[in-house]
Amino acid sequence: MKPLFADAFYFVARLNPRDQHHDQVSQFVELFEGDILTTDWILMEVADALASSKIHSRIRDFMLDLRDNSSCEIVESSRDLLDRALALYDRHSDKGWSLTDCTSFIVMRDRGITEALTGDKHFDQAGFIPLFK
């Protein structure tokens, strides 16, 4: 079974009890038994999003735990992936996709993953299935 791609949407909602999607994501986490795939870029986006939050002090340990979790693979940043994402970003300037979105789309296509732990409409625009609405 292919892993699900985990977007920043998922991690922020999972970590932040004040997030509007926290309950929905928490219910999913309780039942989910599969593997997830994410990227360094996503984790940076999560840390950036929560930098001024009350849970700032938990982010480092959370990320280190993810690295040690055999059910989670984190794709490391690379110049090749960044260059490919920049090309996608440039080709789709009409969509409003972030560069991080584009790195996610490249990784998902490379791995043949179609479902994402996100509610971000950009994944839908790119032909993927966001699992949270």
C-alpha cells in the first residue's frame, strides 16, 4: 500500500488544538494505520506557521520524532527537486501554487501517490485527492 502524502495542513492541524481542523485530523490519526510521506519543505512550512504559537516549544521534538518514526519518510531537500519545482511553479503561475506546493506535487508524482493529508485546494487543482475538506 502506498503511503499518504502529509501536507503542512495536516501537521499544523494535528499539533495545534486551536486549528479549525484539529478535531477532524485528530479523529483521522486515531484510526490511521498506514505510512506517510512528507518533505523537508513541508516541515519547514509547519515550523514557520507555528513559530509564534504557544506550541512553538513542541515543534523540534515533534520533527525529531517524525525522523525516527518508521511509518514516516521525509524526502530531503535537493537542488534537483528545487529546480523541478521551480519549473512547475513557473508553468502554473495562474494557479497561486506555492513553491512548497510544487515540491509536494513533484514528490507525489515521482512516487505515484494520489492522496494527500490536506484540505488545500491546490492539491485538487494539481490532480490529487485532498482527504480533508
